[in-house]
Amino acid sequence: MLRWWRKEKYLRESDRLCKSGKFDAALSQIESGLRDNPGLDLLKQKAWLLKEAGRLDEAKAHTESLLAKHPEESVLHLLLGEILLLVRDYVPARESLFKAIDLGGENLYAEFLIGKTYIGTNDLDKAAPYFESMIKYDKNFVSSRLLAVAEFYLMERGRTDGR
């Protein structure tokens, strides 16, 4: 029981530090946790923190390494999809996100990200249903996400139009 509590302490503290923008301290907290109590939860947190810190190459490599050992972990597929989306590798991102849904079941966030991958490949007709499911199932999610989608679309359109 004490081991579980220590792991949770590392996870909570790293999350708190990350939310404060203290990414190096958050990663240090996780590294301490891994020395004390190595396990998949802390390794997933490290991948997520690397992504949040903008260290996308490291996050991708770490997540792919974890997936090689734990291919049935839907959260890792979701995280990899999100990382690939951030580096604008849209088709592999979409594949990873679909795998996350296949393994983990319905996930509105994964569907939102799939919609963004279709926007990234300029396939708006395929993107629309993924945003509609958010509106249908989670009305609280809609306002902020629709704004994010609009911003993403404008950014991608400007990038492809040479602006």
C-alpha cells in the first residue's frame, strides 16, 4: 500500500508542477519516482510530460518504446497520435488515434483529434462527423473545442496557402 501511495504522490506532484509550467521539475519528480517505484503509470506520465514540455522528438521516441512493450495500452496510442498531430504527421496520427479507440472504446478527445488530422490533410468532409459527435455527447466540450478547431483550420489554411 505504501508503494502505491508513493507512486501517486509522484504522479500528483509532477502534474501540479506541469500545470505551473515547471516542466523540468515535473520530469525530475517522475525520474525520482521511477527510481523509487518503476512502473508503467510513471513511464506514461513521463511521455505525457515530455509532450507537454514541447520535447516532441523525445516524447515520440519514449512513447514508441513503451508501445513496443505494451501494444495494447490505448492511452499510449492516444498519446502517440497527439504527438504525431503536433508534428503534423497526420496520417500516422490518425492511425494511432483509431487504434486508441479500438483498444479503449469511445473517446471524445480521440475523436476530436481525428477530426483535426482530417483538417490537416484538408479533408473537411471526413473531419465533420468527428466534431459532430462531440456536440452530440458533450455539450460542455463544444465551445472551447470549436474555437480550437477554427484556429487550427485557419493556421493550416494559412500554411498551405503560403500566408
